[in-house]
Amino acid sequence: MGTMAKAIFLFGIAFLFCINNVTEASRDLLQSGPVELFDVTKFYRKPTEEEVEYDEDYIPGSYYDAFAAVWDAACRNSTGSVKILVPKGTFLLTPIIFSGPCKCAKPIVFEVAGTIVSPTNPSLFPNAQWIEFSDIDGLVLNGNGVFDGQGGVVDNETHVSAWATNDCRKNKNCVPPSSNLRFGKVHNSIVTGITSLNSKWFHLHVFSCNNFTATDIRITAPGDSPNTDGIHFSQCNLVNVANSNIATGDDCISIGQGCINTNIHNITCGPGHGISIGSLGKERDDKSVEGVTVTDCTFTNTTNGARIKTWIGQSPGEVKKIVYENLVMNNVKNPIVIDQSYGSKTVRGPSNSLWKITDAHFRKIKGTTVSNVAVSLQCSSKNPCEGVEVADVDLVYNGDPKNKTLASSCNNAKAKFAGKLSPGACL
Ligand SMILES: *[C@@H]1O[C@H](CO)[C@@H](O)[C@H](O)[C@H]1NC(C)=O
Ligand SMILES: *[C@@H]1O[C@H](CO)[C@@H](O)[C@H](O)[C@H]1NC(C)=O
Ligand SMILES: *[C@@H]1O[C@H](CO)[C@@H](O)[C@H](O)[C@H]1NC(C)=O
Ligand SMILES: *[C@@H]1O[C@H](CO)[C@@H](O)[C@H](O)[C@H]1NC(C)=O
Ligand SMILES: *[C@@H]1O[C@H](CO)[C@@H](O)[C@H](O)[C@H]1NC(C)=O
Ligand SMILES: *[C@@H]1O[C@H](CO)[C@@H](O)[C@H](O)[C@H]1NC(C)=O
């Protein structure tokens, strides 16, 4: 081989090596051709005195107009590769929808280095939405910036916080407060690096999305903040969530109705209510869930670990092809739960749910539990679970020392128990 050929060969090897090393996510961050930068601060215009005085929509300090303008310019008025930048700094932003379809090259990159802050006055939120991305094919939301929902901050006019006014646990017809980030019909997209802080409701609400990845994100809210699910999915196809840290007041991740092919990997969850499938069947038209894997996750001080929850339901539905594997539980209340009477007064009592659970596997789950019933499989008498496997579960009781019993409890579960088991199998 000549020197030149050798150099090209070595370059090729090095190049292949690099390609193999970048994660799928970061590979997609690479845009081809020159990238036009759209800095949101360049689109800020100081309001005139007249606007300040007479414009009813004028909110002191809001960057709404700048964000709306930068999105228009990048998404609609550009055909090349674009990157929107929210630089370091703090930006108050009233509710906004970034909607496509975009004319620019795919993907549109939205990089947040600063902190975007939500207002606290509920009258500014007509819908359950703060920042929404809608109808976009190819979005990269990245940077190490923060979306601060201010859920616990007392509003100066109403004198209450969004969390304090949330009565959704008691009031069925409550008006939910806003999610920090909503993604609707956002396809082939990646969310990475960002932090969602103190959302008023779900942190990330992802619906009707095909091929959505969230990786290396951080979600933070107190353990007692109401309905602050970390990421809630519904009607999605091909979802990946990985390498993220979620500490919040409700499910760290919940996989809702109509989701197909969801992969969750290397998540730390806690405080929170675990990584749940469901709840399903609350609404008549709730669709089945198929194909969920949850692997290599750690749960600390959570109320649940691996959970599948269905309501008795108004119409039939199915949950199938579920794998929870290689999980660590630290002081978790209900490490392994199937609850088919969710939402009814007799929680975890006998169920005659119209929903059927098939092919659900709980494998290699170890650590500590603070409840006596560490494995609870409460399936429907009408539709007994089928193909449930509990294998290599090694849990140690670490709760109230008055009762150190450790047990499994099963109803209509037809479960196969295998490998090392603590607690022991259902009889
Ligand atoms: C749209 O792009 C054209 C050409 O780059 C530019 O002259 C114009 O100011 C842009 N308009 C907006 C609203 O960004
Ligand atoms: C709300 O009131 C506090 C205390 O008076 C003040 O520090 C803060 O700036 C006010 N916030 C807004 C958004 O007006
Ligand atoms: C998912 O989206 C990513 C990012 O746009 C893309 O690279 C990948 O090919 C897509 N995967 C499928 C199966 O469409
Ligand atoms: C798991 O995720 C954490 C971030 O929460 C990251 O630091 C760590 O490198 C990831 N582990 C692997 C094996 O990817
Ligand atoms: C879990 O709870 C223990 C005891 O209350 C506390 O010391 C620890 O900091 C908690 N860990 C997390 C990750 O919340
Ligand atoms: C201990 O807990 C187990 C499992 O919940 C329960 O069946 C049993 O009655 C409890 N024993 C006492 C003495 O409370």
C-alpha cells in the first residue's frame, strides 16, 4: 500500500470508529451544509410606551413576541439548515405553540442554553399548555438549559401556586394546569440535554408522535407536587427514553393509551411513582398498548417500581409484550405491581376489568422494599392475565420492623415464577 492509500485507509478506519462511537442521538444532531443561526435575543423588540399602556396582551417582560418571530423566521422563512438559539440568561415566556410544518432543512434545531421561565398567573393559560411543539417532522431540542414551570411559586395576584390550586385528585372535572413541554405530532425527533423544573402538571407530554427520543435529560420537582408526571406518552409509535434522571411527584414515566414500541433504558427514578404502563381504560376509546421494554433502571424512595395499571374500563383493551428487566429498587413501596382496579375505591382489590394483560415479564429485579407485599399481581377475574413471568427477583424487606413478612400476592394472574425468588412465589 502506498503512503497515500495507507493514510486514506487509516482515515477510513478512524472515521468508522468515530461513527460507531457517536450515539444515535448525537449523530442526528449533525446537520449538513452551513447552519444559519437564529438567536432569539436578536428578535427582541422593546415594546413602545403605547403598547405597554394600551395593549391588553402585553405582559411585562415576556419574550413571547421574540420567540414567535424567531420560530417564524427559522421554520417558515428559511430553506437551509437552521438553529434557533436561546442563549444564557433568563427569559419569561407566556404560552406559545411552535408549529410546523417547517420549510427549513430537517431537522430544525432548537438549542436552549438559558432558563425559560413560566408565568404563575393561571389566567394566562387558557389551555393545559405552556410550551408546545406541534406538527413537525425532524426536531432536535437540545442544550443544557432549563424550562422552569414555577409550579410551586405563589402568584402575586391570586396568592396561590399552581400546585396548591390543583384539585384533580378530588375533582373529576378539574381544569388541569399546564405541562412544561408538549409534543404533538412531532416525528423523527430528539430531545436531549435539557432540564424540566417544577412543571405545573406533566413535565413532558408527548402524544401522537412517531419516532421520538428523549435522552440525557433531567426532570426535577418535589415528591409531593401533584400530577407532575415526568414524561407521559400517548398514541405514540417508536419511543426511546434513555440516560435520564427523573425526580418528581407522580409517575417518572407513564406509557398511556395507544403506545406501540416503547423502549426505556438507564433511568434513575425517585422520588416519584415509578415507571408505569397506564393508567388505561379510564376513557371509552382508550387504545391498547403493545411492546414496552424497561431495562437497567434504578428506583429510589418511589411508591412503585414496575407497574401496570388499568381501570375496570368502559370498553375492552389489551396490554401485551411487556418486559421489565434488570432493575434496582431502593426502599420502594411496591416494586412489582399489576393493578387492574386502578381508580376504583377498592384499589388492588378484586377486579373484573375489561382490559387483558398478556405476556408481561418481570426479570432480574433486586434491592429493598418497604412494603410487606413486594410482588402484587392483581389481574381481572373477567380477563385473567396470561403469560406473566416473575424471575430472579431478589428483594430485601427494609420497612417498619414491626412486621417483617415478605410476600407475593396474586389474583387471576396465572404467573410463572422462576429463578431465585424473594419474596417467594404465589402459592
Ligand atoms: C425572510 O427571509 C428574507 C430573505 O432571507 C428576509 O429578507 C426577510 O426579512 C425574512 N422575513 C422574516 C419575517 O424573517
Ligand atoms: C411578586 O412579589 C414579590 C414580593 O413582593 C416580588 O419580589 C416579585 O418580583 C413579584 N413578582 C412578579 C412577577 O411581579
Ligand atoms: C428516527 O428519527 C431519527 C432522527 O431524525 C432518524 O435518524 C431515524 O432514522 C428515525 N428512525 C426511524 C425508524 O424512522
Ligand atoms: C446512564 O445515565 C446516566 C445519566 O443519568 C449517565 O451518566 C450514564 O453514563 C448512563 N450509563 C450508561 C451505561 O450509559
Ligand atoms: C431517600 O430517602 C432517604 C430517607 O428518607 C433520604 O435520606 C434520601 O436522601 C432519599 N433519596 C432520594 C434519592 O430521594
Ligand atoms: C404482616 O404483613 C402481611 C402481609 O401484608 C400480613 O398478611 C400479615 O397479617 C401482617 N402481620 C401482622 C402481625 O400484622
